Amino acid sequence: MPTFAGKFLDFTPMNDICCIGHITLDKIITPKQTTYMPGGTAYYFSHGIRHLQNSQNYKLITALAPSEMASVEELRSKGVEVKVLPSKHTVYFENAYGENQDNRTQRVLAKADPFTVEGLEGEEARFYHLGSLLADDFPLDVLQYLSKKGTLSVDAQGYLREVRGEDVHAIDWANKKEMLQYVDILKVNEHEAEVLTGLSDYQQASIRLAEWGVKEVLLTLGSSGSLIYADGKFYRIPAYPPKEVVDATGCGDTYVMGYLYMRNKGASYEEAGCFAAALSTLKIEKSGPFSGSEEEVLQIIENSNLHPEIL
């Protein structure tokens, strides 16, 4: 290690993007079969970003039980840097579907330990993304700590889920106003935006979230595209139609991954939003995480007659 005046200089490597979240074990029950597979924001984000050109300075920080290390070793074998924090259990979701796929019953059979400031000390990145799955994954002091170190991005979904026994209950974000003042980029869907703000109008909901401190609101609207609110302006991002819808699981995680990837490269809100939308289109056409290429993403945008609008 280099020295100066007899003292060791500690050069902590700076990552571009650091995703922090639990890799889950998902038990999926359908009328035809029961399957087990990894999941969670951390899983879809990490597998997806490795297919993009400038993802060398990416790092995942996760926490899971030693029995589930195979999913970590898989990522490491594909060149993804992963730090594993100790946890007695892995987050274990059970999703049971009826004949109608829209009817889902969700239970949590095990919870991993929450993330702590102590576990994240010494981690350096330009962008941090918190892939929350349950309300207590990331306490307030973690957001306060990371917001001082880089641009902090948060997916709201976990803060709106509470586990009682094994059952998952929809809740409001308990101390949202106190926590959102530390969030630079917030990803919500239309339902989550309404629960958080009490406002059904997307634009009014976005303005309210910004009033609480969020600098960039990413509001995804499924097949209707997405809305970005930043610097007092609205940017309507189109949804690029997929050739076919195969698997929508992880689309929100894929969207925010693409958005942060482009913002880190210096892209504008519109450029980042369109890239994220096209990335999600490619993801929905196949099962599992995004596995296409950056060139394919750009081709979708270039070949489309759909364009972003400033409202």
C-alpha cells in the first residue's frame, strides 16, 4: 500500500453504483406447480446491470443465511462484486397464485436481519440504491448516513409492507416525512404514490413527494409509461410496447437500475427515463432478470416513434 511520511494511505475504492438489499428465496405456488427461485431487488438489479457496458464499478451489499450462498456465488462467478453481511435467516417469500394470476396471496416465512450503519461503514459510491422489501429493512439512521456520502435512491415498496406473524399487510410509510428528506431519488408506482400522499392525481402526488424532500420522483405507470418529476418539471416517458409479455417480475427494479446507470453516466432525466423504459421492455419479454444488451436497449429507443414530453 502506498505510504506518505511513513503513514499508510487508505484508498477505499469508489463504486459508481452500490445496491443494498436482501436477495430473497421465493416459493411460488400455482395451480400447476410449486417452484423455488431467488428474487428481490438486489437479485434483479445485480443480474441486470452486469449486461450493460459500464458496470465494472458496481457493488451489491446483501444479507442472507449461509444456506443460501449459492445465489451470491452465482453473481460472483459472473463478475459481480458482492459483500455479504451476516444474517441468521434469508428473506423467504411465499407467493400463492390462483387460476387468475392477478389473485396473489403473499406470506413471509422468514426475515433477514435489517441493514445497519455499522455494516455499511467504509462503503463508498456515487449512487446508493436501497432495495427495500419490508418496512424495517432500512432504519432512519441508515438513510441519514448514506445521504451524506452520495446520491441516495430508494424503492418505496418495502416501506409499505409490514409482516404480522407470517402475513404481509399493506401499510403507509410510518415516518415518511422524516425519512424522505434524505432521499434524492424515489421510485414509486401509481398505487404506492397514492398511499403515500393520499392523492390520486399523479402529478399532485409527485409534487407532494418533492415537497417532502425528494429531488427526483420516478413514478411508474405500467403499460402507460412513467412520469419523472425533477427540478419543478414533469417528464412523461413512453412505454415501448413489448413483442410479448412473458414475465413482469422485477420490472420496477429493472427500471430504476437503468435510470441510475444512465444518470451516473451524466444523462438527462429524459434520456435516463427512456433508457430505463426500453430496458424494462426487453426484460418483460423474457423470464428472469434482464439479459439483453445495451445496444438492444438503444435500438428500441431509436426505432420507436414514441418520444418523451416535457409537460
